[in-house]
Amino acid sequence: MNLAATLAPTAYWYLARGTGAVALVLLTGSVVLGIVGSVRFAAPRWPRFAIDTVHRDLSLLVLVVLAIHVITSILDGFAPITLLDGVVPFATPYRPLWMGLGTLAFDLLLAIAITSLVRRRLGYRAWRAIHWLAYASWPVAVLHGLGTGSDIKQWWMLGLTVACIVAVLVAVWARLAHVSGEHAGLRAPATALAVITPIGLAIFTLAGPLQQGWARRAGTPKSLLGRPGPAASPGGAVSPPAGSSALPASFTATLGGAVSESQASGGAVVNLAMRVSGQVRGRLRVRIGGVPIGAGGGLSMTGSQVDLALAGRPSVLQGQIAALQGEDFDARLSDAAGTTVDVRAQLQIDSQTNTVTGILSGSRVS
């Protein structure tokens, strides 16, 4: 195993974000097929059993993608999410309501999959009643994505969410148009629900997740908000507060945080998570992988990753350590906007308390 491959803190984050978006699309497709599958207007080349087969396979794929989404969110390590939080709703200290809704949606889908395996023993009526949970899981999953998704302010994620909502609404209207006489009484309440749901979601999104300071109001722990700095997203990115100044040509700041070490195949990984305060504010995250040096401690570095997320910067400055001397290091960092910064960190690590303090100095290269 290459130690350097374990150092990039954004790899799991990107995978968690991607699988979250894919799961929403797949779940929407499954719900749409479930709604319109009961409408007997399919062409001969799309018989009922074919639609049911696609619907079943798509639902199973949703569970697989959701499992990957949960696991990668845990492995990312930025937010305090555990495996228990992935199955027990509202137990996590990180955005408990919104993360709990995601867990609840996963549990509902898991219950459907398990009962489908014992459908013959359970009986059709009981299974059918439980199967309706799939429809309940969809709005719960949408709320989870809106409440805790790190990309919800991005146009593409908003567009994707709107497209999923429209797809379900179209399916509902198609189903209502084919309601038989014996179920005609359900048409009015179902129509009202189909109208109220998107309006409610739109009001919530505009008044909540799209507003400044949502990370704090959503329940992000203060330690992750980096006060008096900006609010951090699940992947470690920092949302700049209104009125933040641009990155100066040169700066000096103080560092303070925690250090931890984990074992890896062939060596170890040292993780430093620090708050940055002073002329610039934000968070600095450093991961160093290496092999032990003798019995006296220390590592011979084989890989590194440095992420500097600052208030006023829409993207994270990232790079690797260029020179490591004891507890001090030099690194060149850059972001998606083309900004490049040379930084030097002079650290003091207390192995007794697992804390780290120090000074960070930097200068813009471009």
C-alpha cells in the first residue's frame, strides 16, 4: 500500500459528495418507476414485469451507492461521524437533524430490501405496506441533501435537486390522471400534497441552506466552525463570511490545534488539525506519512498533504511539504483560482497532551 495515497483528505470527501448526488438521482428514478409502474399504459416492448425488474434492480443499486456514501463520509474524518451514526438516526453531534434524516432514509430503504427478501413469508399486504416507506424515504433524503450537502449552493447541485423534484411531480401527476373510480377520493389530498411539497422545499431552501451562517444553524460543532473564523463544510472547505478581506501579499498567523497518529501498512500517518488566527483566519490541515526511524521515534516522510482553508477564499489552498526540518516545514500551496502561496510553519508539538501550537508565515507567489 502506498502511504501517499492515504494522505489526501479530499479524496473521500469528493467520493462522499459524488455518491450522495448519484444516490439522489437513483432514488428518484426508483420512486418514479414505482409511481408510474402501476399505470397500465406501457407499450408492448415495456411490459409490467420489465418495469418491475428495472425498479427492483435500481432500488438495490441505491442501497449500494448509499452504503459507499456513508462509509466515505466516515473515512473522510473531518466531521465526527461514526459507523453507528450511519444506522442510528439523530445520534451524531454533527448537524444531528439533517444527518439524522439521511440515516433515516437509509434505514427505510434497508427495511424495504430486507422485507423484500422474506416477502413470501411476510405476506403481500404487510410487504406492500412496508414498501410504501420507499416513497417516504425520498422527501427525507431530499431534506438531508438540502440541509447538510456541501454543494447545495452550487448551481449544478441546485439544478439536479430541482430536476429530481420535477421528475417525481410529473410521475405523481401522471399517476393521478389514471386514478380509478374506487380511489377517486385520494385524488384531492394527493394533489394538494404534490403542490405543497415543492413549495415547502423551495421556501426552506431559500430561508435556510442558501443563507449565510447556515452551517452554524444546522448544528455544526463549534470546533469545526473554527471560531472566530469561518464556517467549515463537511470536506474541510471554509465558507467565507461577508466582508472578508482578500489574501494579503504576506502574512503571519498563530496556529493551535491537535495532533494524532494512525498506523498504516508499512508505516504511520501523522495528522495535524489546526486553527489559524491573526492576519489571516481559517484552518490548516496537515497529513504526513512515513516509516519509523529507529527506536527513538520520528518518521522518514514518504508523502504529505497540506490544506489551508482561509476566510475570504472560496477555494482551499492545497499542496505538499517541500522541506521538513524537525517540527518545521515549508510548502507551496495553490488553489483553483490560480493563487499560489509559499508557507512556512514553525510548530511545537506536545506529545503528552497531543496538542500543537506554532507560527504560520506565508507570501503570495502569484
